[in-house]
Amino acid sequence: MMKRVYLLCAVAALALALAACGGSSSSSQDTSSSAPASSSTASSQTSSVKEQTNGQGLDAAYDALLAANPISNPFELDALSIEYDFGLAPENVLSYKGVKSNDNGDAGLVLVIQPAEGKAEEICTALETYKEDQTAFYSNYAEFAQAKANVEKAIISGRDDQVVMVIASLEADADALPDAVDAAMN
């Protein structure tokens, strides 16, 4: 009898685990792009942030900024990063393209965003908060003094149709990045 109870409990636990793992994630293809793009849906089901590889000049700005600021061990930003790490409301971001360093102690970042109409300023404000949070984080570690200095020099620039944020990677020349951002925004 006890074996049956244990077996029923195990089956119930397995069923719950499978139900939890079989959540509602979705992905889609942007048919207007020559390269595939992905979209992730947050658990709130309100996320509509999409990565596009050819939207509104994101590629040109992204490529120019990445050439000026090569990111070591790059980690491609996804919709969850945009929403939760950067604090950007999904409805404020039409598309984005970004990468950050996955190396310990390297804050390098290149992020280009196409904001929803009238949301560029709100996105810039959220990115300033991210900058402050990263500065506070790197302040806790003396060995990451260069990363902290690079975060403090982060460039956030926006206009109605495009917002960029760049943090120099450890291998980049942080003093040359303002010119690269100006060129990418024009």
C-alpha cells in the first residue's frame, strides 16, 4: 500500500514538473529579414520586444558601434534582458539589437533601440538607471576599477527614432566612443 502512495506522489510530482516546464514560450521569424530574428514572450505575456536585424537602421548603427567598441566574449541581449536587466517596458521598445560582454569585470555593451512613438526619453531615463546600478555594482570590487570607470563614461544618446547605449569594453578606447556614437546617430 505504501508503495502505491509513493508511486502516486511521484507521478503527481512528475506531472506538475512537466506542466511547469511546458510553459508558454514562443518564437517567431521576422519574414522581412534576410537573417532570422527571434522574439521572446515574458511570463506576463505582455512582452512584445522584438529583435530585428534590418529595422530602421539598427544594423548600420550597431555595426558601427561594435567596430568602435569590440566586445570580448559577447553575449547577445534577448527580450528578457531588455525588460528585466535594463528596466525597459516592452511596449516602449519596437526593436533592438545589442550585445554585452560575458567576461567577469568587463562592462562592455553596445545597444541600439528603436523606441515606440514618444518613448525615447523614457528609454533614456531607464538606461541612466541601469548605468547607475552598474556603477554601484562595480564600486563593490576594487579589482573592477576599470569596468567601473567605463560604466561611468557610458554614452546614452537618443532621438525620436533611435536610442543607443555604449559602455567601453576593456579592449576599447573609451575616449573615442563619443565620436563613434555621434557618427552612428547621424
